[in-house]
Amino acid sequence: MAILASDPKGLELDMGLRTCIFCLLEKEESEFNEEHVFPRAIGGSFVTRAVCAACNGKLGSSVDAALTQHVAVQMRRNELNLEGNSRTVPDPLRQGTLVQPPYLKVGEITTPGSEPLRIVPDVRRDSRPDGSEHILITMDARDEDGLIAATNKILQRKGFKPKDPEEIRSFIKRVSDPTPEVAVPVTFDLVLYKPALLKIAYELTAIWLGDAYLADPAAGEIRRTLSAAEPMKIMPTPTCLERIGRREQGADPADGAGPNHHLACVSPVKGTITALVHVFDIFEAVIVMSADASCYPTFTGRLLVIDAVSGTFEEKSL
């Protein structure tokens, strides 16, 4: 049997094998890749190779995405210019709809350096009783050349010759509204982000406690929850959870962790092993990772603080 050895970057195996801390299967080194314990999209820089590529991919889409795409987290990522895996910075307020007819979509509402609002190109077709078709193209006034190009493109598709730009300009109707009202739809998730914080706590506990933790009853319960098709939606809430939710506003920063930092601490507390996880100053989790701290007599606690902007982190014993 291969033997696990504790390592700050993950659980290493001799003989060129590793055990995945989620599926518990021994696999070749080539079947593992880097897993960002706090997702890379939120500035997480602490990585491990304790998760196989298959589990990493599955949990990234089924668990991590709900956290990185949460509107409150996206707003902070936008503020800090943190790109996701698509190499783009999210902006949940980037596009809305005018509340007055013709209810056009508008964009660049909060994009830094842009002019206020920009009409999203819109093409509407209306069939007439005589069989003809009326086409209305609406574009932002700052994109007149684009409107002319779009008009000629439609004409050519219909079999007509392109028009002279000046002729097209004679048909353009300019409309302005100095005080437009815009509705921006925002969905605020109250539940689905929670498994991601549970996953962060589990990974760090498995890394810091080592091989013995994988057999802990609480570890098994957490793995079953995270492996569900829809964690915490179809599975009972793990009994180890004490609290996962929004951080209290105005709470004192712990161990130098400010609003642009992530923090995780795993330590013995009243006979248990308990984890504290902060994602920015937005979310907080307190989770009992083991009901019996005596199973880990040499463990005194570990702390991880990540600066999401600089990409640096500090990891230390307590």
C-alpha cells in the first residue's frame, strides 16, 4: 500500500502515486492538476495537487462556480479587476433595459472610463400586409458608421445594391433622452454558494491534517455532500456546519485580513477541529471538521491569509 505524507502543497504519495482527497482513489501523477483552494477567479493563489483532474473539473463547475458568479462576489471582482477563467472581468450591472418603449437594451452602465450608457444594437422586422418587410435598425448615436454598414449588409442579403452613406443618413432618425431609466436584473443567491466554502474548509483540513483525516466521519459526510449533483439542494445539510452566510458588516478584520483578503483557519476548539473561512468581507463559514480533536494530538492549528489583489499568501502554524 502506498503511504501518504503531509505536504503544504498537497498530499504526496511515494512510488509516484497520489490519493485524491475527494474520490479517495490512488492515481498516477499525470491524473492530477493544480487545484486553487480558494478559486483563482477570486484571487486565490494557494494551490494543491491533492485533487485529481476529474474531481477538480466536476467540483469547479458544480461547486466553485456558484461562489465566483455570485453577484456580491462579482461586484468585488469588478472592483478589484479580477479576471475569471475566461480572462474577462465580470460586471453584473453591465447591461440593462430601458423601462420606457421601445425597451431597448443598454450596456456599459458601470464600465470604467466609458460614457454613460450605450444602446445595444437592435434589429426589428415587421411584415406588411402587401408582403413587404419593414426593418428598423437601432444603434447608439456614437456608432453611425456601424448603422450604415448594418443597413447595407441587410440590403445585400435581400438582393439589393448597397446605398450611398449620405442617402442612408437622410433616413436616420435621432432620438435622445437626457434622463433615461434603466432596469438591471440582479439575482441574489442565498444558498448555492455555500458548498464552495465547505469545499475550501475540507481541502485545507485534508492538506493540514494529512492521511488520517480522510477516514474521519465528518470528512465522509462532507465528501458525500459535495459529490451530490446539486450540493445542499438535494442533500441534507451536513451536521458539522455551524454557520455559513454573510459576514457581519463592520466586523474587525482577523489576523490582518482586510476586505480584499481571503482567510482560512483550522484549529482545535473545545475538543473539536473547527474551520473558519472568510471570502473577502462578504461570506463567512464556521464548520466543525472533526468532532474529536484527540485523533490529531500533534495538530495545533494552521492559518492561511490570501491577498486577492497581489496574489500573495501567508501560511503559518498557530
